[in-house]
Amino acid sequence: MKVIKITASWCTSCIIMNKIWNEIEKEYPLTVESYDLDMDEEEIEEYNVGDLLPVFIFMNNNKEILRIVGEKKKEDMINIMKGNDII
């Protein structure tokens, strides 16, 4: 499972979610590609990222199967991923 993680250095929710996401990455086998909204515009153009950050796009065989947008509690992130057979 590949996860595209899109954040921005100025985004308060992204800073909060980075700590939570680092914990999730240690607990579950996910391949993560991290991008900065301002620095990696060309790389993330195809993902149609809106104004709300952070964005976590879960990919299987290069097909999007789940998108989580915005700040979430760790338990909520895990429940969403479990409910969609990600973990």
C-alpha cells in the first residue's frame, strides 16, 4: 500500500498530523511518499489537492482507493484505514 502525504510547512494541522502520522508509520507497513504543497507543485498536480490540508491519498496499483483530508485524531485515522481494509 502506497500513501501520498501532502502537507505544507505553514499548515498548523499538518504539523499536528505529522506527529500522529509518524506514530502510524511505525505501527503499520505503509510506503509513504511525502510532498510539500508549495515545493512539489508539479509532482502533486495530478492529485487535485484542494485548499484543506493535510491530504493522505491511499493508492493500490496506482489507483486511489481512499483519501483522508484534514486533521484527525490518531484513533480516527486508524479506524478509517481499518474500515477501508488499508491496515
